Amino acid sequence: APTAGQAEIAGYDVFDQALEARARIGYLPEGTPLYRDMTVLEYLQFIADIRQLPRGDKRTRRLKQVVEQCGIGDRLGFLIGELSKGFKQRVGLAQAILHEPEVLILDEPTSGLDPNQIVDIRQVIRDIGKEKTVIFSTHIMQEVQAVCSRVLIISKGKIAADGRPDDLQRKAQGQMELVVEILGDVNVARSGLEAVDGVASVRPAPADGEEAGAGHRFVVMARSGGDPRAEIFRMAAQKGLVLLELKRERASLEEVFRTLTSGGAAN
């Protein structure tokens, strides 16, 4: 029993109305526990029985929808134990959404998959997320960036951050940092950047794989709260410089996570 507080799923208290709350949750735990000696179709029929889906045309239609959505139509007759890990994940997702839950909880759903399988599973999750609330638990920040529209970072049992990935990255960054590449006289380019209203500092930036004749690269720090990108564009045009690149750098989600969970804070 909880020592304090209250939690609800679709309006049902998870303690006092536990069965009603659970009926509205789909869950895929880490490791995808499945019955290896069942075929995919047998397993999904078994889950449909457990979830009390009515037999007949309605169940058939729902099974067909889930099979198509998870891309397992050509594996229905296979034993689950014979499937690749990627297809086992797909079957795990199918069982989690079969009863049309209002909330889907996924725990490290791409763990152990190869790059191609990860891309496929991400797409399935994004498609499901268009219709369902999906709670995606992971420590892999690339997964968060690729799949999630909202991020909650939890540290020591408390929410340390809540927002869109881009917003959290901007807040952690503080001042806007830009990478600028300009073709033309290096001294004119640097002095022009330094004179732009809203620019706090300019320093040279190394260019990976820079070829002969490429432009000069700079790291430009904006003044607090400022955004000098439009003025940089105008400056380059006025001085006859060619602006090859103007890119905003953001703190990675890994950096945001480390900052927030090691005693830092993002306001």
C-alpha cells in the first residue's frame, strides 16, 4: 500500500480500484517474457482470452489490426522461441496493445536489438503513440530523442525536469551557442561577427574534415536571452561574405541528464 499520495489511471485509483486501472494498461517489461513453445497466433489468442476480448468477428478484426500494426503477419505460424529478438519485441508490443489500453508502458523496449531492429521498433512505437499515451522508460537518451515528445527526468525519486526534449536542451545550455562558417576574408568575418548586436564572444572552431577552400568556422556565443542569427545573416550579406553554415548547438540529452541527476538544475 502507498505510504502517501494518490495515483490514477484513466480516472481509476491504482490501489482502491486496482483491477479497473490494470485493465486500462498495456505493459511490455524489459526482456519481453513470452511463451516460447506457443506460435505467435496461439499466444495472441491466449492473451485475448486473458483480456476477455469477446470471441467472434470483433476479436478477429482486432487481432488483424494488431498483427498489421506490429508487422508480424508473416510470423503467425512460427514458434515464438524461433523468432529473432526484434520479432519477439513486436509480439510483445502486440500483446500489450491487443486490448486497446488507454496507457501503454514500455520498459527498455529496444534493449539488445541491432540497429535495423531498433529503427523498426521505434517506428512501431511512434505509430502507436499517435493514438495512445505511451510511457517509455529508458536510460538511452538517443531513444528519448528519437521517440518521445515529452521527457520526465527522475532523480532520487523526484521529478528533476519535465518538458519537451528541445526545451530541456535549451534550458540546460543557458546562452545560445552558434557554429558559423563563412567564406571570405577571415579578419572581416571575425570582426563582423564581433560587431553584431547580441553577440557576446567569437572564437575559431575546428572543422572536421575541412577541405582546401572551405570557409572559416567560428563558435559564436550570444548574450543572455539573445538570438543574433538574423543579424549575422544581414552582416554577411552587407560585407559580401558567403554564409555557408549557421547552426545552433544544443546540450545533448545525456548532458542534461547528467547535470540534473548529479546535483545541477535546469530552471
